[in-house]
Amino acid sequence: MTGSVELTGDAPERLGYLDGWRALAIVSLLWGHFFETAYINLGAFGVELFFVLSGRLMAEILFFCRIDIGTFVRRRISRIVPALFVFTTATVLFAQLFPFFGKDYSGFADWPSFLAAWLFLYNYYDFFFGGAWWFNHLWSLSVEEHCYMLLAAVVILTTRNRRHATGVALALGFACMISGVLQANLLDIGGHDLYWRTDVRAASVLVPFGLYLALKELLALKAGRWLMWVSPVGFALGFCFSLNSFPEWMHYSLGTLSLSIAVVTLDATAKPLLGLLGTRPLAWLGNVSFSLYLWQQPFYVQRASIGVWLGLAACVILALVSYYTIERPGRTYLNTHWRSDRQRSMAATTVSQNA
């Protein structure tokens, strides 16, 4: 999912502890879906971890690595489209064509929801028309894609002026956050009717984006003993504000702000903690998190009928098949193909200019 931006290619290095953060996100999501807890919605908490990570990574890629918008868009396509195409096509065909054990699954994945998913409008489609259970998790992917487009526009309109982009991103992010709080309290709107909408949940991407632009270089200059505790404390506060004992609007305001601070200041955290996050098992889990995010949904929905452990095992198996046969090869092929096209284009331009 969600958290699908990568520090590769134009970035100076791949940071393993960011893969570890992504691993925490997908573990939270899976645990919250398959093993529900009474005191916190870990599924929602996991999605929030994905969102704030995406905000930080987009700031890194667009402003500090300064990759061009065309490359940014192509990488998002190569990262998301192959695995998403296989998942949505396979599930809608299964639901529409193959009644299983005599049960009709046609309402669990239908063609209107399929189209809404591919237009990245599923969150609003479900809000207005009601979606299909096996596609319901794609609301978060829609929010993330809307934020990609919005922040690409910020890059263009501010001509990569970091100060201007910081102000725009934070203003938009806090406007979305305040809007959600006011609607929850004044209009008594809650649940996914409010928090699946981009005009509210974009705060979870825009706020860490703006904070990272504002604070990255300052944090590097001011790194000290006290600063290593900011990220763990922010994470702990974000977890606490996500508890069910707090009103839901606090989850996506104070909780979002706390987790945004945690992910933005992660670089300054104590080395042993970063090393733990960057361990090979967590890094691997973070790498396969998008395929896990896609394939967990049908088995989470059907867990009562097929069993929790069987559903989780099937989800993991299909996710690994997806990652190793579709997602990773597809991303590599598309990036290599587009890079070759760009190199040929640049070569042709050079020859033309020298002629």
C-alpha cells in the first residue's frame, strides 16, 4: 500500500529502518484485521503508519532527491499497477464467475467497484454508492494517489521552493485535519463516512511532508542526546491517541500529528533502535507489505467462514506469489523499459544538437 514510495535510484541510499517502519505498519494492519483487539483498532493504526511514512518519503524524493515529475509518476505506476491489476482482476472474476461452495460472492467484488478502484476514486465511490467488501481497503490507496497528484502539483506551482512548499503543505494538511475534527464534532459524522475521504485523511500525508521539509536539515544540525527520544515518544503518543478510549477524531488529529513527528525525526533516533528496525526480517516484511496489503482483504472479510489461521496463511501465500512473480518483476521491467526509452531520447537529442 500505502507507504509504497521507495528510496531507490535517485536517493543516496536505501534506509533499512524505513522498511522496518513499513513492516510495523503491515503487522499492525494484519493483526488488527485477523486478531481484533478490544482497546485499539490496529488496522486503522497500521494504515496511519503507512500514510505518515508516505508523506516523509515524498518530501525526500521530490525535494531532497529532486527527481523530475515524470520519473516520479512512472515509478508510482511501476510500483502499484502490476500488483493492483492482478489483484483486482483476479478477485472480480472469481466473485462474478465462480460461486464457491454454493455461495454467491458477486456482491463482494463487482465491476463498478473495480472501475472505481482503477480510477482511484474508491473512497468516494463507497461514500456515495456503497462499495464491495473485497475492495474496501482500496480507499487508502485512493487517498495516497490523490496526495501524490496534489504534491506533484505543489512541486510544479512552487517551482521546488522548499519554504513555499512547506507552507502550502502544512496549511493544506492542517486544514484537512481541522475540517475532520469540526465535522466529527459539529455534524456528528464518523467512521468511514468521514475518515475515508481524501479531504480529511490527506492530512496524514501532507503534515509529515511539510514537517520533513521544514525540519530535516535543522535536525541534522541539532542532533543531540535529547533528540533521540523524540521519535519513540511521538510513536508512543500516536499509539495512545489511537486507543478506542479516545474519541475517533483524536485518532486522526493528535494521533496523526504525533506519528508525523515520530517518522520525521526517526533519523535522529538512537542507533540501536534504528538497527533493530533495519534488521533483515523486518526489511523483507516491509518490502512485501504492498502485496500483503492487497491480498489480506478477501481473507479478512471471510475469516469467520474459512478460519482465521487458514485465511492468514492463504493471504501470505498469495501475497508472496504476487510479490515475486508480479510486483517486483513488473516494477523492474517497467523502470528498465522507461529508463531505456529516456536514454534513447536523450541520446537522440544530443545527436540532434551536435548535428
